Amino acid sequence: MDLYADPPGDRIENSTAFIAALGGSSANIAVGLRRQGVDTALVTCVSDDAVGRFCLGQLDAYGVDRCFVRTVGGAARNSLAVVETRGDDTQSVIYRNGAADLEMTEADVIPLPYSDFAALVTSGTVLASEPSRSACFRALECARCAGLPCIFDVDYRPYSWASAEETSDIYSRTAAMCDVIIGNDVEFGFMAGDYDQGLAKARSLVAKGARIVIYKMGEKGAVTITPAGETRTGIYLTGALKPTGAGDAFMAGLLAGLVAGLPLSDAVARGSATAAIVVSRAGCAQAMPTSDELLQFMASHAMIAT
């Protein structure tokens, strides 16, 4: 659950009103895909309480299949993000004590009907601890056996991990199992163990077998790396309300483009445009554009070289 200080522009410490919304990287990506006409199912756990039920209701409202979402009791709780909608000095306060999503087990993923789906997408957050880490690795193995492409959104959140060394090792292991890896310059630098070697790390993943690696650089655009070579793309300028949500939006737009059979360069452009729209709106899941909104935006905005 995300709680946004309301109205936009207010600081958390001065706010007495907040708007509740569905949150979490994987859920945001799933909603973004649905808004662009792609059928999605979420595999995770939610807490057996009002907050968990709120999230289930939100998934239903957006049309995300949640038949693989398990409710867990005990001390597990859905995570909470208290967020500001501000362009500068934005605060985001995250509570992940006893996170319910990290309770996912191998028993949740082994029986999944992998052959009914076109791809498996995982976020790096699920890898932060056990039992969800082993569940994620087992899901990747099952997906690969079923012939599905595996897609990894690095999504590094330092507060979720015990150490930098552990994170680097687990992320590198995950990337080696995936066909498509998307991350920003800081995340790839972290995986490399040297922030100046992030692009080299991204290139090495393609050399080792990845089909697509996208190295995002924020306002400097992105580098798309494949066995055929590299392409650098720019950004779409927009009036940003806040910086949050861009990564999830990029993933949703990119994947929706690939599902639609677009050339990779066009799919990357859709990802960039989706991110530009989401940062110009309040919220994240609720800010994801429909296909029509996205096409209208791209028709009226040009990608700017960086």
C-alpha cells in the first residue's frame, strides 16, 4: 500500500490527509501492462488483514489476475510506503518489517501453469531474503524449462538487504538466468562492484548469453545492448511532478511493446514515453497510461537526444 501526501506538493510531516493506492514494483508493472492491454497475473503473498484485502481489491479493480496470490497470517504484514508528490527533495518512507511478500515459498511457484504464459518477470526485491529468494530461483528454473523468456528488473533497494556483497552475488546469479535484464546505471555499477564499471557489467551480461540488456541513465536516456550491437536512446520531456514510478513505468511500456511485436527500438521508446507520463502524474499504479493515452502522448511529443 502506498500512502501519498495530499494535495500533491505537500510534505509528509505537514500532511494530515493521504491518498491510499496499490504499490510495490511488481504490482505497478502488472497494472501498467494491463492498462496497455496485456493480460497479467501476479505471484506473491499478502497479509491476512485489511491492508492485504485492500491490495487484493485494487488488483481486481485493475484487472490483474491474482489467483496465484496467497494470503499469509501471523506477524507478516504488507509493506507500506509513505510518499510525497514533489519534484525536488522528495521523501519516500518505506516500512518493510516482516514483509508479507517475502513469505512466498517454492510451493507457491512449482505448480504454476508456466506454459499458459508468455514470459516470467521478476523484480529484485523478492530476492532480498528467504524463503522468497529460493522461490524466485525455482520459478526462474521452471520458466526456463517451459521455454519462457525470463525478465529481470534489478530494482535495488538497499534497505531490504543484509549486505552489499550478498546483493551483488544474488543479482549476478539472477541475471545469469535471465534473457532480459533492465536496470539503471547505479544498479549495474553495484552489480559490478564498481560504479564506474556499470556499463561494462551490462555488456558482459550480453556476452554471457542475455538477449537484451537495458542500461538506464535517467535524464541521459538509455543504452540498449544486444548481441547485434548497442543503441542509445533519449528521453521524452514532460512536466514532472515527482521522480518516483519511472522505473516501473518503463518496464510496463517496454514489455507491452515487445508483447505487441514491435521492434526493440520502438518498445524502448514506449517504455520511455510511459515513464514520462507517470512522473507527470500523481501516484504510480493509478498514473499508468492506457494504450490510447500513450499513443497520443507519443504523437505529440518527440524523443529528445541526450
